[in-house]
Amino acid sequence: MNINVVYFARFREALGRDGEALQGEFKTLDDVRRALLAKGDTHAFLAEQNLMCARNQDLCKLDEPLQDGDEVAFFPPVTGG
């Protein structure tokens, strides 16, 4: 399965890139998150409690099922003023 991962806001800044491509067996968005966390400290932000995520530009939860070719996005909580 091929998944395109996109990062926003301070997550993008922490990694120094907009995203990355992943290949593997991913059933849910949480499987992708766990695979990225396994890469080490550079992806530690993915363990944050209020992590927001999207699948194909639709907000979702970590239990969202995935299909080959999906785009997965991770971003910090949005605050307003």
C-alpha cells in the first residue's frame, strides 16, 4: 500500500519538509502514525494527545480505514482568536 503523508504548521517546521511517501501494510490512519513514530524522535509530535488528522482532505480520527493511494495529513490543533 502506498500512502502520501502531509504535514502542516509546526509539524512541517519540525521535520523541515511538507510530507513523505510511505509503503507498507496500513489498515488505519493509526497504523501510519505508529510506523512514523517508530522512526524516532523526529516524529515524536505524532504522540501528542490532541493530534489532528485528515484522510484525503477530510478530518477524521485515527481509526479511519485507509486505501492504497490515500493522502494522510497530520497537524496540530487549530486555535482561533
